[in-house]
Amino acid sequence: MKKVLTRLLVLAQPEPEQKIQTRVIWGDTARPNSWPCVSFRSLPQASLQVQNGLSYKHVCGGVLIKKQWVLTAALLFVVLSVNVSQVALGDHDLRKNEGREQILKVKRTYIHPNWDKNQGSDVALILLSTEATLNSYVNLATLPPSDQMPSAKWTCYITGWGSTETGGPLSDVLKQASLPIVEIPSCRSTYWPLDSSIKDNMICAGGRTSSGCNGDTGGPLNCLVGTNYVVHGLTSFWDPAGCSKKPTVFTRVSAFIPWVQCVSRYTLVNNNS
């Protein structure tokens, strides 16, 4: 286990950074603090924020998987150079202080050791400075079993704060959009000649009308499996020629369950570092 952790890329407490857009194309407003709707559980979604003068600005998404851990994408930190300084939980309308939000500072960020822009493994973990309090507005995400493959029969939603059309203004309220699963071979054919960028540890979903776009990176793809919504994907990338023209590509969370468990367990046991 120590050998694995020595390969982790660790980022220290961040500094203020530039603004980056986040979007859900053609999305609808999510029901406040009750997503997923079917089970009416509180929301595991996190707003990753950077300091902007004296205030903080939402830049990207993530999900709370343990009281002190947020799962997101590595691309945020490695390619976009986003220095996330705090995480907001239990939020719905970013314009308002609704009295249910929990704002927690970032202590450290862990990048998957195999991350590569051409090879995938677009996943990262954020260690929060303190534990979140679970309540009616903040809950933990349900993660899939290791290596569970997606099904085209699932109903899946992307959620996030962003514009509802390409080039439009950001949304202040949480949005959701239904994205059907697209089989990997079909997804690769739509991305030709960039088909080699679609790896087996990814999921494709949506396209044509609804999709993720700039800055939605790290946010969840929530899929209804049985009677529960499970976070099966983390938004990774999309067609550079236009967000909704091709399926959105997500990191397949089930491919990284052992790494997530290893990092989150080992780090807290060893001096809570």
C-alpha cells in the first residue's frame, strides 16, 4: 500500500485562480436538495470553488463519497490548473445563503498516478480540512461495485451548475439533464479520427440535445440501478467542435474503486495527512 501511495501526485493548499465555465446543455432545474428524486435522498453533489477577490466562485463539480472526501476529475488540476480552495455541500441556488450549505476548506488533492490526457484515468480525490455533517441536505454518494459495466437500459442524469445552452450564461441553480448511455464502439465511431481517445475505463452518454460542456468536468453521471441512483461517471471531456454534437465522455467510476478505497483509507489512518 505504501508503494502505491508514493506514486500519488499531491497538491498542497491552493491559491486563488482564474474563472472557468461550467455547463449542462439543455438542462432542467433540479428539485432543491432532493436529488436523486426517486429516493428523495439529500444531495451528494459538491460545488468546487476558487477564490475570486473577497468571494468564491463555482468552477466545477464533484461528489461527496465520505465525510471528508470528494471524488472529482484529475483534469481540473493537471490541465486546467484549477486551484480549488473550498467545497460547498448542500447547495442548490449559488446566489443565496439558504442556511443549509456547508463550506469546507480543501486540505490536499490526490491525482490518480496513471492519469494521462491520452490514456484516461481522469480521477482525483480531495481531502477536506474537516468532516462534513450528514443531514437532510448533505449525504454520501452511492458508488458502484468494482468493474461494474454500464447498461444502455439505465436511466442516467448529469447534474451541475451551468448554462442550458452553448455560450449561454451560467446557471445559479442546480441543473439536470437526462443522458442515455451510448455503447463504447458506437461512441468511438462518432469520435473518429479521435476514436482512440475513448478508453474501456470510460462511459459515453448523451449527445445531440443534452450534454456536459466546459467546466462540468468532475461532476457526476447519476444512473438509476434498481431503485437507487449510483454515481457511475465523472464528466471528463466532449467533442471540441461543439459540446452537444457527440456523446459526453465520463470516467467510469467502477474502474477506480480499488484506488479510491486505498487512498481514502490509508491517508486518514496515517496521521490524517
